[in-house]
Amino acid sequence: MRRSKSLLLIIAILLIFGSVNPTPTAVSLAAPRAHPLLLSIAAEKPDQIVAVIVQKSDKGGDLADLVTRFGGKITKDLRIINAFAAEMTAKAALTLSRNPGVRWVSLDATVEKSDEISTDTAPIPSTGVDSSVAANSSISTFLRNYYPFTTRAVFTWAMGLTGAGVGVVVVDSGITGDEDLTITEALNFNSNASSAEDDYGHGTHISGIIAGHGNLSGGLYRGLAPDINLISLRVNDDKGMALESDVVTALQWVYDNKAQYNIRVVNISLNSTVEQSYNTSPLDAACEILWFNGVVVVVSAGNSYSGMEYSTINAAPANDPFVITVGASDEMGTFGLYDDVVAAFSAYGTTSDGYVKPDIIAPGKDIISLLAATSPWRDMYPERVVHTYYFRASGTSMSAPMVTAGIALLLQDEPGLNPDQVKYRLIHTAGRINGSGGEYPYLNIFRAVEGTTIETSNTGTAISQLLFTGEDPVDWDSVGWNSVGWNSVGWNSVGWNSVGWNSVGWNSMYWGP
């Protein structure tokens, strides 16, 4: 009898103090806090290994140890959003989601790029600009892209603005450097990529729009802000795929190094393929943290085309109300603005949280920019190669860097502007353009630079619920709440649902007609 009582006492002590290792089959009465797809996988294939992002609550100090005890492994520290990436069985992830230290568990899956081939292209200008838009700068007469004139950037060049001293980060497929680009820093954040070089071509093309010198073409194909401090953060593998955790890790680097490089703008020309609220998106949360700390975040709206099963306007980061979401225009092969329209492929609409997107439109059809020497595009689409070293591409991927470059010119002229003032200035000095979704602001860089308003956008907008614990903003070191001194944040909490975000893809590239 005494032995039985002693045995029961030992078992009770082990259970109370956790000496018995927990297993994924442990019973918990708590409701799971996880992406619906993860719940489905756990029910159908519980032993399947899944990649997840686990956001911690204010009680989540021992979660990493718990992941290991469940047989999983931590793959990335995502401290900018108080989270980590991990790999484990679906059953273990489901059990983990019931732990009181977990705020939310998202899938961290890959998505392949979406592209279509088309030979339908606009004519290349054979001469300089017509007299109606001539700038007071001799360089304008040699350009062979329409967008320096459409955006009125040529007028800011005449003012001596080239983006000098402004740090601009391109979070993309990397950059392959050549005589046309001066790269300040290039880093790789994808473990499946061998280097920071651009083996795909997307990031180099975008960077050329922002900062190309035009040296390989004798000045014909010049970017809008050639003298910026260009920083390349590669997040995709050699096939164009990326994980959300790769992107968030890159944004963490931006936060850590923004002062050293004077980083003022980040360009993200990629989109998730999963619709969801910005209140449950780790990527949106990371973008907002940069925004609140003085870094303007510019993102592509994404593309819609026949056969597409989703609308990227409801996916991160295009759906976030704080960032500047950019749609694309079709310049119709002319220098004038009178015939420009919103491109048919440019995504638009009202997000599930009630925000109308995109915020602004910029040229995005048949844009000629740099072709990475290591890109397969030369062989895949030879009809799109221009002047040997350049390539013609379309998409909101190409329109976002127009706005990014314009902001660099504006911040060179007025470095004291904060992100909400920049957004307000761009939108309220813009022209107007018609599209299927209605009338939108149309980027006019010269008017933005000449403008004087210091009013702010986003006033009263509620921040992502992933930045809250209960009724108060999250208290961790990566958030500089004191920098939110321009009253852009509405601190009232808003409801958030159980829809999560799992991945990013290159759907902002458009290959259709």
C-alpha cells in the first residue's frame, strides 16, 4: 500500500513539473490558433512535415524548447515580429498552436512564379521626347523609355535631383551587377540560393528602373534615381520562389541597418497568393514596423489575368493600409498622358478590411530595363531582348519601382518627411487616370517635389493586430513606438479572424498581352 502511494506521488510530481516530455499527441482543451490549411493538413496527414511561422505571445518564452521536444527544428529567428520559423509535423504544429505562449501559427510555404509569354509589345521610341513634355535637360532627348516623361522625372533631373545619399532597398531576386548599376550592399536571405547574384532576372530589372545609369546603352535606358545608395536583399531561390520567413528576415536586416545606410525606402515587388486580413499577416506586420520607424514601404498591387484563381489585392503586402500599394498603367506607346489607362492586368479592389487599393498608379507596361547576365530570360523570351543588355517586361512589379525612385528624389529634396507625409504628398500631387476600378492618382514626381504640404496619410488607421497583446501594443525591442509621433496610428483594436498567410510569389510579373 505504501509503495502504491509513493508511486502515485512520483507520477503526480512528474506531471506537475513537466519532467515527462510532452508529445504531439498530448491532449489540450485550448482552441488552436493556426492557419485553416494547417488544421486541414493536421487532420488528413498528421505526420507530414510542414514549415510554419510561430508568433509568440507575451508568454512565449519557452516555445523554441517545446518545438525541439516535439521533434521539430527552428529555422529562422523573426524577432522583428516576435516570431520564429520552424519545421515540424503538422500534428506537432497543431498541438503547439494550443500553447498559451503562441499568438498565431502560419504556414511558411513556397509559391512558384506566375508567368505567361506574349510577343505583344509597344513600339520603342526612336527619337527623343516631343515638345509638349520637353524637359530643360539635354539628357531627355536621348531616352528611349516613356516612363521618365510620363512620371515627369526628367523635370526633377533638371533641378539636380538624382537620389544622391538616399538608401533604397530592393527586396527581390537579387541583382547582377554591371556597368549600369552601382550597388552599395548585396546580401542573400535564402538558404537555397548560392549567392546574392540574380539568377532569375526580376530584381535586376526592377533595380534598373530605379537606379540604372544607362551606361550600356549610351544613356538610352536610364533609371529614375541613378545616384541612390542601392541595397539588394535577395529572398528567392534560383527558380524564383521565396518563403515568407525569407522576406521577414530581410526586413529585419533593414530595421537593424537603416541608420548605417540611411535607408529611407524599401521596394517589395512580390505578393502572396493567399487572401487574408492584414491583421493576420506576418509580412504586413513587419512592413508596418518599418513604416513606424521612418522607412517608406512601396509594394506592387499584383496582377490579375484570365484563369487566375485569386485576387492579390487581398494578399500581403498589397493589402496593408499603411504601405504604398502601386498599380500599373499602359502608356499606349506614346509620350503624352492623354491616352494612358490603367493596365488591364493591374489588380484593384477593396480589401477584406475595407481599404481601397491600389493607392497610386505608375507605368508598368512594356518597361525596358536591365537584363541580368545570369537570367534565363534571354533564351526564354528572345523577342523581348532590347539593345543586347536590356529586356522588356510588364507588371505591377515594374510600376512599384517607379514610385520607389520618385520617393528617393523627393527625400533627397526634403529628407525630413516621414512615411505618412510622403504618401500624402504623392497621392495629392498626382494626376488622375481611369481604369476598370474607377479613377486613381497617377504618379507625378515633379509635382510631388514641387509640393509643400506636410499633411499625413493613415491618420486613425488601426495597426495590425499582430502588433498587439491584448489591448496594448506589443512591447518588444524591434518596435520604435516613439517614432510614431505623426499620429498615423489608430490605437483602437480591431477584430481579427482566423485566416493566416503562408507564402509569397512572383505574381506581380506579367507576361500576358
